[in-house]
Amino acid sequence: MKKEYRRVEVTWVDSNCLHGWQEPEVKTEIAEVSSLGFLISEEESKLTLAPSVSEYGLIFNPIAIPKGCIKSVKELRLR
């Protein structure tokens, strides 16, 4: 039997980098990210999200997001 997972939108900040040689004064910014998916697990230090779940209960391309990077988690409802 396939486990049911909550569908969520996670807003979080991620590191960002520039490629190649740069002047020391270059401005770098962090990137705000919005990820939609199934909440696979939530632990003290991280949240694991996957964009797809198969009928066999397999998950595709899970991402672990550190809790310190998360700005908000919003549950999504199907209409």
C-alpha cells in the first residue's frame, strides 16, 4: 500500500555563486527558492521533499533542505 504524503510549498534560501574570476568587490546574493512537492520526512535539522511519488511508493529526486534555510512551509490542497 502506498503511503500518503502531504503536498507542500517550501520557501527557503539557498547559496548562490558566480562562475569564473571576479573582482573582490563583486556583489553576491543568496537565492530565495520556492519548491513544491511531497513532504517525505521532517527531522530536527532538515526537511526532505520529493517532486514525485510512484504507485509503488518510490520517491524521485528527493532534496534535503536544512531547517535553518526554511522561511515557510505551506500545505497545498487539491480542489
